[in-house]
Amino acid sequence: MFGERGCDFSHQLWVVVADLAAYERFLKTKLTRVANVASIESSFALKQVKYTNVLPLDETRA
């Protein structure tokens, strides 16, 4: 999601890592070193609710 609020830019970045330690390393060694990154907010999924790798495609509309 790339949006604009006033003069500030807001970006959403999805990151997949092995564990929280790997995420912390990513933040400290990569993301916080990017020019013009003023703040970082994170959120985490606490558990998996549903798993599927099937796309919900309607084959009758092909």
C-alpha cells in the first residue's frame, strides 16, 4: 500500500522471516539504514487461522 497523508508518505512492506530474531536482524541491519526512513511500525500474526494455497477461481467464468 503506497499512500500519502499530507506531506508524509506511508508505505507498507510485508517481510517473511524465519523467526523474531531474524526480523530484528533485518530491522537493525537493513531497514533502519534506508535513507529517509523516519519511523517503523510492526504488527505480527499471533497464530494461523486458515491455510490454503488454492486460488478461489471460478472455472465456469473462464
